[in-house]
Amino acid sequence: MSTNGIFITVELTGPVQLQVRDLQRRFDPKLANELPPHVTLLGSSGAGPIRADTPVAELRAALAPVGAEWAPLHVFFQAPIRFIGRDLVVLPIDPHGPMRALHERLKSAGLPYVQARYPFTPHCTLSFYPTLTAATLRELMAVRIREPFLVDRLRVYHTRAPQAPVHLLDVPLTGAV
């Protein structure tokens, strides 16, 4: 599947980033080589990618107020889940918490995006590309990450699969929400 659009992510930080990177390298090396471990806030679920021809200045103008409103967040993962009917194992985040509110705020920032195929489910993907064996699935489902990670910036990428994503800008979260 080819994708050409702009995505907004938050990268994992600290020890959690290292743990997830190790898991991705072990269970899905192709995924581990694409981007640092992250949660996609806009581009894959809930709201599809922002139009690829959106100028960086327009992105910055729309996203800077969001960054100024939102304080950094401490986020926890829940136990892994497998998306129904797919060989996709993820670490979900509370779907009704601050990550959803941030997602909804980004959707209303005035940027042109396409409709997504799936509802927003905040998560970090552990395994995307390989077909899962029963043993691999058991190992992935046994993963528990108890420490939080800090969300202190939005990262914006132009994704044009199968090419590597291109980093466009960062927006720090400096507000009080």
C-alpha cells in the first residue's frame, strides 16, 4: 500500500523508548528501521494524513497554537492487544484520556486531512509487517511496560511509502492544559 501524506506523531522517550525499540528490533526489524518508536496522533486512524502539498509554514501556523495550549503529558501503556483480523500487535493507551483530547484538538486545527479507515485508537505498534506465529503472539501479548513516557513535542513527517519518511518540523508542548 502506498501512502503520500503528512503525519503527526509523538516519539517515546526515556527507558520506555529503549524497551519498545528493543521489542520492535526483535519482533519486527523492518518496523524498527522506519521511525523511532512513536504514537501516531494524526494520519492513520481517526483522521487520515494531512494533504502532502501542505506547506511547512501552514503546518507551523496551525500547530504552534496547539503546542502553546498543551503541557507535556506523562503517558502509560496498557497491556498489548492484537487488532482483530490483523497480524498487528500494539501497546494501547487509554482511549478516553489526554491523548484522545490532543488528537481531537489536532483534528480541529484547520489542516486539510483525509478520512481514515479506522477510528482513533492511540497506540504504539510492536509488530506490523511479519505474519505472527502462535509463539510470537504469546511473547508479544506477555509484554508489560509499566513506566510512563513523556510527551513533550509533536513531530511532523511527510510519509511517501515506500520511501523513508521526511521530518518536517517539531512543535514543543509548552502550555498548561
